[in-house]
Amino acid sequence: MAATTEARVDVNFADPAVNHDIHAHYRRVREAGPVVFNGLMQKHLVAGYAELRKMLVSEAFFETDKEFFDNLFNGRAFQADDNPRHNETRSSWDPHLRRNAVLARHELMQEIATEAIDGLAGRLRAGERVELVHAVALDIPTRLITRLLGIPQDELAVWQGWADDISELSNELTGPRAAVLELQDVAGFQAIRAMCEAGGEQLARRRAMGDTSDLIGLLAHSPVVETLAEDEQRAQIASVFMAGHETTAKFLTNAMNVLARHPEQLEALVADRALIPQAIEELLRYSGVVGPVMRVASEDTELGGVPVAAGSQMVGLPSAANRDPSRWERPDVFDVFRASLPNIAFGFGTHVCIGQHLARANAEIILNRIFDQIPGYRVIETEDELDYGTNWLIRAPVRLHLEL
């Protein structure tokens, strides 16, 4: 394909007014072209489904933005590495997060979801109006990921505090030119450092005890650990915790909001639980939480017919690509009966989310419990009244109030 002139769309996604109606602005970007330049960010935006998939699998031309992750964790996390290094580090955990291994943890996920959802249901039945995000949505993934990592439960409150601070940090990383190193005094930045230190202590314990019963133990006794510096080992643990925490919490928040606004489809799911897996895929497509995926062009190339110079910073937009009308009919319509096509909510290629099977299984358990306990829940706020804040990196309503 011959190179074409690149369109320019200057939009500040972190503007609260933009973030509130972000899919209208994603549509504006897509209509300008699958690859456009954002002058505010000084980056190329990739919003077309085919173009984003191509970028994510073309590691020879588009490298992970390593500087961002290195500054965030003070060490190289596996998410920042490309192959072969990425898969070498990831191999410590990958077999234990595949579908069959995740299904073997059904009892643990069921236990955590039951306790949280039943508590929520009791309060709603008592006539309370309950704020979902802080009452349940943030609690479930924190309890699950700390159990999988093997964090002692008497330390749970400390890790939950760090998780809350880190969630606030993502709000600070939303501006067009936000830089990690400018945020070192923010509580969430310090929480990541503290989490890395605590993770290093847990690794030392596993080595001393010969324990491989949890994810930290698997890393401690994996051959790959010998190739990692101490700061890199600690970074792996913090990065896995963060990947499994806020994204899951915000997916649950979005799912509860979307389903409440489509009562006929909610009723269909309550009546026929076999529909839940395809409903989860539609929720991921329609209201996935992940905003930008950062890459850097390693040499002169082209994408979507647009020339891209070496060193150019690329911002992939999975939530925009998942509403690409060239792939889905009526992409802005939520439809759990839609014929299923793979979406890109968990990424694609080498860097596809390591926890995608865990996230899907956990979502299915949570939704089943919600449909058992509070099938008639309602969201108090209208869509116009919801506050999405400035955080388009991991997007969901800041608060969501429920009632029966």
C-alpha cells in the first residue's frame, strides 16, 4: 500500500468531558483514519482493529516502551521486555495461569466472590444504597491476587492500602504528556516501591523454605530467576499484582453499569447462565477498561498506509479498535447475542495479558453470584450523572451506587 498523508486529531483524553464520552472521541479518531497523529501528545494513535493487531505482533518494528515501566518499577518487569526475554521471564508463571490451571482454582475464586457479593446483597436487601467500587469491586481482586501470590493474610490490609494508593497514581498518569518520574512524591509511586520491597522479602522466604505453592514461590525457584537482577525480581511481583487488581475492579464496575442499563439482556442472562461467557466477551469489547498500549517504532516503517519514522511513539487504543465498524456491525450497540468475534481487550501477540483466563473465570463466577443474589439491582446514577474522572488509562466510573 502506498503511504498516505497522516491525519491529525488533537484530543486530550484525560479531559473529564472527553473521558465521560470517550467512545465518541474514539470514533472521531477512527473516522479520521486507522492511524492518526495527536499533536497534544506528540504521538501516533492507532485505532483501527487490523492496524492495532499488526502493530502488536510486529515487534521487529514496534518495541515496548521500556522506559515507562523501568521508571515505574525501578526495575525491568516482564511486560516491558520483548521476545525472547519476555517469554523467558513470563514462563515462570504462564503454565499456572492457563485455562486448566485457573479452573483448578475455582473454589478459591468462588469463596472470595461469595463472601463479597453476599455481603453486598445483605446491605442492599436492608434498604441501603451501596457504592460498588469501594464496597466490593476493589476488594475482590485484591483478595484474589494476594492469595495467588501467597501474601500472608495478616498483611492483607497493608497490600490493600498500597492498592488504593496505586489506583490513585493512575489518575495522575493521564495527561497528554504525563511523565512517571515527575510523580515520585505521589503516594501511589511510593506504594509501588514499598510493594517491590515487600515482594523481595517474600521471595527470600520462599527460597529459604523451598516453597513453590504460590506464584511468588514459583518465581523464586524458577531457572529464570537466576538471570534477573534483584530489582527485576521485585518488579515482577509488583507488576503482576497491579495487572490483576485495578483492571479487574474496573471491569466489574463497567459490567454492572452496562448490564443495569440493558435490563432485557440482564434478564436473559439471569434466566440462561450459559450466555454468560459470550456476555463477558461482549462486555470486554463494548466497555473494556484498558486505554493506551504504548510502543516505539524501532525503524522507519509504515502502518495503515501512514509512514512512521524510527523513534516515533505509538499509542494503541484497544477500546477504539474493539468498536471498529469494519469488523463489527453496529459496534456502538451492546448485544450479548452478538455473533462472537475475538476482541483485543486483553491485547494480542507476545504481550497478550497473562491473566486473561483468570479474569474471565473470575468474572463468570462473580456475575453468577450477582445474578443469584441481586438480579434486580439498579444503578442510581443516570449515565450523564456518572463521573469517569480523568483516568482514561484504566477507565470506569469513579463511583457507582446500587439499590434494590
